[in-house]
Amino acid sequence: GTGGGTGGGINPCVVGDTPIEQFDGEWKRIDACQEGTLWADVGIEPNLLTKLKASPRVAKVRRVRSANGCEVVCTDGESFMTNRTDYRGTFLHRLRINDPVLTKIDGRVVQSKIAEISEYLGEEIVYTPSLSNSKLFIGGEWKPSWWQRMISRVRTGRKVRGGFVLHNRKPGDPFFD
């Protein structure tokens, strides 16, 4: 697939096993997160997870992969930050292959291009967070090529983590549309 499409529901959600960066630098699956925890974003201020809603029924999901190796499985309604001034994010269903997106790898925010938007992978229970402050969060996994992995290990001496810079914008919110 080359585009996000328009089907499969529009809820802004990620699947339950999606790793989310916590403010303390640890990563935790979204389905294991609890309200009241602090999530990392792209700045120095944390976001408070005020509510985490599991979908009442399954939703169609796709895998999104960036050229620099970040990957997330989400609905067409998930909102990706495309640059540092895209304060409201852009819904996946509006994005295409080669569009820019922001990623955060090893603490650095890096713009990359979308390398893949898969066809629908199936239907899963998905999770929608409500956050304070910037409403941004870091979700997904960095799945580097073997040479990216070797370079990062040599540079840092440890396993490097990363994901997409996502926004918990809700479709239909009059402030954003």
C-alpha cells in the first residue's frame, strides 16, 4: 500500500503491545500503562497520562515504517508529527509513502520519510491515550538495519530505543479540524 486510505475506522489508536517511552526513559507497552504516569514527549516537560481507553471493539490496523527504521501498528486515525511546527499532527489516512514524519531515536528528534504503509494487517483491540501538556508521545519501536544497529552499539555501548512522535489528536475535535 502507498497510502493510509480512509477505511478501517478513524479512532486515533495504537495496538496494545506498542512500546511507549516513559518520562524516566524506560519503555512500557501501552496496555500495561496506568493513568497518572508520566510519558515522554519531544521536550523537557512530561505529559501526564490522564486517561487510557481500550476500544470497545476491534479496529483495522496497519504497520507504518520510516526510512530510519521506526515502526508502529496503528489505525488510520493515528496522528503523526510531520515536522517541528506541525503542532496538531497529520492523520495516517492523509499520509503517503515518502511524506516526512518525526521520530525520536536515542533521545534525538529526527525527521525521516515514510517507507511503508502496509495494507490492513487485521483487526485488534487498540488504545487511545488522553494526555496533558503538549499531547505528544513517543510510540513504536526502532527496528534498525544491521549496520544501523552496529553503529549505534559502537557509539552508545547499549541498546538504543526509538519510535514515532505521535499526537493524541482526536478526529472531529473542532479545535484541530
